[in-house]
Amino acid sequence: MEGTFLRSAVARRVFFLFLLSAFVPATLLALLSYGHVRAVVSDYAQRQLVQAGSGHARALYDRLLGAHFILNANAAQIRANQEVADADPFALQRVFRRSYLVRPERSTLRFGTPSGAEPPRIDARAAVQLAKGEVALLLAQPGSTAGRAWLAVAVDPAQVAGGVLIAELQPAYLWGDSEEISYQTDICVLTEGAVVLYCSSGKVSSTATSVALRRADVPADSADGWLSATSGLFLKAKFGADDWNIVALRPGGLAIASLTRLAQTYLGVTLLTLLLVALLSVVQIRRTLVPLERLIEGTERISREDFEQPIKVERDDEFGQLARSLNGMALRVGQQIGALRALSQIDQEILSHLHIGQIVVLVQARLLALLPKAVIGVVLLDERSADLGTAYLQRVTDAQPTKVPLQLDPQKLANCVHYRDGAWLPVDGPDVPRFVAMLVGLGAAHCFVIPIFWRDEICGALGMGVADQQELNPELIEQARDLAKRVGVGFAALAREAELVLRAHHDDLTGLPNRALLSERLQQELARARRTGKQLALLFLDLDRFKSVNDTLGHDGGDQLLRVAAERLSACVRECDTVARLGGDEFVVLLTGLDNPQQAAKLAGQVLALLSEPFQVAGSKCFIGASIGVSVFPADGSSAEELLKQADIAMYRAKAAGRGRFVFFEESMNVEQRERAVMEQELHLAIIRNQFAVHYQPRVDLRDGRLLGAEALLRWNHPLLGSVSPAIFIPLAEDAGLIESIGPWVLRQVCAQLAAWQAAGYAVGTVAVNVSGRQFRSDDLVAQVTHALESTGLAPHVLELEVTEGVLIDDVESVIDVLGRLKQIGVSVALDDFGTGYSSMAYLRRLPIDVLKIDQSFVRDLAHDEDARNIVQAIIAMAHALHKSVVAEGVETLVQANLLRSWGCNQAQGFYFSRAVTAAALEALMEKTLVLSDDTIAMARI
């Protein structure tokens, strides 16, 4: 570096400016980066603490719920006069230290070892909680060890004084394992009064108390050097106790220590960068200062659109070459920048606002800037009519273009195809286009018209009216063509945007709004409902039996049916309402501006009536129907997601209730959904743990009281839930697909038991096994039955398979084929729950079945309902006419048994004779003598 460099004042200023320009941003960047990183680190540490505290609170609450569940089961055993020994001792020892049964006269230790102190007293607050059948959380009495907690439940909530079961929680279970807490993190649990119940480390109990008293989290740079986060554990509602505070603590210095090393490294890098910038600045300024100043002056002139004065740099190096290139570019830019600016504005309008009228204004403004004496006109065709359009006419003296409706000649429009690049049109004579006549009327002597195309069709025209044709040179005409093309691009973009919006928000098959548009409208209507105080409702609709129609008539027939269903739905709602298709056979109707839910109920009834009418599809008449779930704002939710979810849940309730109806959402449905999920999980485990058992309900010959057979019924005995009703777990297994595993298992169990009975000499007769609809529709039912018979060596005639009428709905011909193959094996087939389902006499005559089973809903009302008696007599007579045996289900009284016998019913089963019993109990029953007289039927009861 030569010393003469610093003699120049400009050089010195530029040099120091370079240094300052490098130093200031580097310093500011360093400070901002340090502050940002510090904030990010602190925020991350704080969020970790919040997650640790809230996670510990949730785990603590779950453990309290688990202890409540076990204690409740213990209380239920006491209430049922069972011993505690029936419960799982390991679970009790893991959860509780000891438990007492507290009665007014005395307290009895039920479990564990005595502690030397009485259990805590039941205060008034806990007594109220117990009287409601809830659990009460009690803390140790004053003076006792902190952290001891008790749970209390009433043995009988209706009589709290009859006994309260109080159990002390194991600290290890209640507070959890401290090793599971995050590294360098301590957890403390305190009461609302800041009394420490538990701390993972005794060193932080005072800090946790301070945090709880301040009721605020401690920042990382606080005086005591701790970072904290407090989470609440709400116990009042469920446990009748004051809420607890979970305080998570971590040393604040851990989050800050790493920042010091970062700052030191950053400082060294910054200083090195500044030194390098200084050296390079000195070298480059010396070599570029003078030519750079001239180039800067030239570029500044170009930026001011001064293209007349060239840049003077007489050098043979790169600076000279750059100067010559800039001078040549300035000439071209001066000619094109105006056109490019106009085109850019048009493109921006196309990409942002997409308003065709504004595009026309920009085109006319650009052409008037080039031709200030001209008249510029743009005509746009109406999309809905080929002979209508709108003309935009403007002169330089007009503030806004004049907008004029225009009647067009289709023939003249068609002739424009022959001059796509534009042409001079005549301005006088009978064939002058009206558009050209308008330009002439504003002072034009000559008119040059360029057609505007979109998809190879004319969508408009650009006209330039001038006094002399020489005013339009080739460059101006080329620019006009580019502008006309931009108008066509605007048309294309507008159409494409409209098509995209239509596809994105509407269903391709039915044209109805889709889920996205429904969500958007629902959000808008929710906001309007909040302003107006009105209600709105969602009808979540699922077509019944659509799959059957779709399978029978094919996808084309199914699509046609969906379109007709969409038309019917649209026809029965108001213009302000929305009908949307979510997919498949699911529709949603959004009803707005309701005064009460009854309006939604009325429309739901109309929808059901419309959809229950026959559909004419592919030349066939189809009947479907629908199930509808209804949710109402604000009663059932405040957000779009909530309302859709609640309506969906209600729809499934409608299907479960028998389809063809509508059901309003109730909060209990959510509870049922959660219980259903837990039950489904337990059902999976039940298969693995062999918790299922097969019981047998005897079937009796009504003529002489002999035992003719039995029906195999599945039972589930859960270790905690006890005996679970088949009405609960069988439908759940069907929905979850587990019935395909359970069904074959039951079939094998029954065949093995029958074979064992035959080997022992018992004459059990025929045993019926229920076959679910899902199992029946599987491809390997016949193979399953064959395998079960062959593997046990059982004769087929003693096995009877029961199918419900529901299987007939899907595909009767397929059902007849499967039943026929089962008959060929040699097993009997019974039609279960007859009269409650399909009940088609035409198909009943063709079905290869041996037994009709009268549903218990008819038998139940025989004594007092004449219609029920008539139906049962008709079923018996019809079955005998078809040479089929009849079995009556659900016989519970002597009157019912005598009536059925008098009408010729062959067999009966029900509680009057026997409940479903174990195999051993059925063996004992087979050894007894059954007697039937004219007036009574006497049978050994179990």
C-alpha cells in the first residue's frame, strides 16, 4: 500500500466509510444475535420446564385416577359382601400402603400394616363428595408426615354412614420415580397454601415454596439463580380437595453458561472479519475509485431515465468495457422500459388482483402515453353471450374510460380470425363494425384493430384510432400486440382461477361444496351467529344401504344415485343454507339463522322423507334412506371442528339406533366414545389372555319337556370389569373386526365340547352357534366349519349355525349359495331374530334353512299384546307350512310357555327354563328328568 493513497480526502472518507459500514452491522449483528440466542435459550429452557411440570401433573392425576379405580372396585366388592382377597394383591400393594373400613362404631384395617395413627377424619367437604358417589382426597392430619395422602370412597354412596373405605397411597406410586425426571430438573408438589407435599430434592423445597407464594415463574437470571415453571393440578371437581401446584425448577446458570463461550467466539470472528474488510477496502478503493465514480454517475442517470448522456470512461480494461456496454444498454432500455413497465403493471394486476377492468385501464394508459392524440378502445365479450360485449373508450383528456354496452355481430367477430396480428379496418360504409364507429365518433380517421384471443377463441379486441396511419410505426404496433396478448392472458388467468376455485371448493361428482368450502362457510356463519344471537345447525348425513346399491348397479349407478340424492337435498333447503358432500355417501347440511333446534329437526325429518322415496337408477328402482346426526351451535360446540365432530358422533348413534332416523348430539356421546376405545383395547387383550368362555342356554321340546339342545353363547369375564354384557362387547367386536377371530374360536370350542359330550355318552342334541354378518360374508366360513368338524371328529348333524336376517340385505343370491354349501356339509341352519329384519317371504321360501327363531321382542309381549300373539301364531303357521322347525327365544314365564305350546311351537329357550350355563352345569341338567303336563311345564331351574 502506498502512502499517497491517504492523501486524498475522498479516499479517506470512502476508506473510513467502508470500515464503518462493516463495523456497525457486524457489531449490531453480534449484539442482536447474542440477545436473540439468549432469549431462545431461555425460552427453550422455560418451555422444557413447563412441559416437565405439566407432564408430571398429568401423570400424577392419572395415578390418582388409577388408584380411585382400584379403590372403587374394592368398595364394590365390600358392597357385594366379597372379600378383598378377590382383588389383585399386587395392584393393591403397589398403589396403597394400607386401607381402613371406617364405620361410626369402629375402624377396621382391611389391608396393609397399621401405621400407629388413625386415618384422617372425614370432614364436611369430603362427606359431600362421598355422598355424590365420588372419591375424596385427604391429606395427613396436622403434625403427621408431609406427603401422606389418602383416598376415600363410600361403600354405598346412598348410605355414607354405612362405611367409608379409606386407603393411604404409596408415596412411590403417588409421586412417581424421581429418576424419570429430566436431567438437572427438580419437581415439587405443593398445596394451595404453599405447603410442600413432595420434592424430588430436599434442597429446592424453600425455592419451590417461594415460587408458589409469588404465584409466578422465576426467570433464568433471577436473584436466587433458579428457573421455574408452575402447573396447576385441579382436584376440586374430581377429588373434592384443594388444587395442588406442581413447581418445576432448574438452575438458571445452566441456560446462560453456553452463551458466554458463544460470545467469545463471535467476538474473535468479528474482529478478524473487520480486519479483512479493511485490507480489501484499501486495495479496491485505490483501483476503482475514479472509474467507479464515473460509472456510478452514469448508472444514476440511467436510474433517472436519462439515456441521452453517455458514460465517459476511456479505458481498455473491464471498466471501459462496462462503460461501453452500459451506454449501449441505455439506448435499448430507453426504448423498451416504457413498454416493460406497462407490461409489468399488467402482469402484477393479473397475479394479484385479477381484475380485467383494471388491466384494460393499464393498457389504455400505456398506449395513450405513446399516442397522446389517439383514441384507444377495448371491447370485451360477455362470457354468457357471444353477441354481447362492453366497450372501454378513452382519450388522453379523459380521466376515466367510458364504459359502453355493445351489441356485436357474430359473423363479423368470426372474420377477425383471419387477421390475428391486427389490421386497418374501414371507417365508412354499411359494414363498419359498431366498435370502429365508436372510435370514429371520438375523432379517429383511421382505425387499427387487434383481436384478443383466449383458447383460440375471440374474447375481445383492441382498437387504436389515429388521425394519420403514419403515427403507428411497427414498434408501436408490436407493443400494442403485446398488450393485447396480456389482456388475453388476463382472461386465461381469470378463467383458470375461477376453475381452480370451483374445483378446490366443489365436489366433482355432484357439484356441491366440498369439505373446504363447507368449513369456510361454517366459519363465516359462526361469526354471523355470534353477532346476531341466532343458532345454526349441522346435519351430518350418511346414506343407508348405499354400498349394496353401489355393488349391485356398479359405480356408475352409485354415482347417479349420489347425484340424485344431492339434488333432493339441495331442493329441500333454503338459499342461505349449504349442502356439502364430504366424500363417499356422506353429506352435510348447514342450516343458518335458526331460532330453535326444532327447526333443524323439522328439516331433518323432511330430508329423511325425501331420501326414503324410491330412486330410479339405471332402470332400476332403489330404496336407501339415511341416518342423520345433528349438532347445534352454541349448545354442542363453539368451533367448526367441534360441531362437525359432534354431528358425526350423533350420526353413528342414529345408525346404531336402527338407521333411517336423526339423532341430536348429547355430551354423553363423547363419554361413550372414550369408554368404547378403552373397551376395544381390553377386548383385544381378552383374546390374548383367554378371558372368553362359552356358556350354553338349553333348548326344550315344548311337547314333553325334553332337552333337545342348546345355544352356545359367548361370555367375557374381565378381571376388573367383571362380567361384561354381550350386548356391549359383541357389537364392539363386530365394528373393530375382532369378530373374525372370535367367531372361529367359538366354533372350535363348541365342536370340541360336543365331541367330548358324545364321547362321555351325553345326548345333548343340537347345539347352535351364532355366525355374525361379517363372519358370514368372509370367504372361508365353509372352510372354517369343515375344519372344526374334521379336527374334532364331530358329526355335522349336531351342529347348527344361526344367521340373522341382516345378512340377507347385502346379497341374497350369495347368501343362498353359502347356506347351500353349509347344508351340503350336513350342518343345520337357523334364521335368528326372525321378524325384526328383512323378512321377505319370497326369499324365505328359497333359503335352505331348517329352523326359524322367533325374536324375544314378540315373545315378551304375548301375555298382554294381541298383536304380538297374532304375529307369533302367524310365524309358527308359516314355518310349519314351509316344513321348518320353530324355536321361541326369551321365554320367561309359564304363561308364555303354555301359549307357545298350544300354538304348536316346537322348541323354546329362555330364563324360565334356564339361563346360559357352563358346560359342567349343562351336563348336570342333562342328567335330570323333565316333565310336561297339559297345564304346566316343570323343569329344573339353574
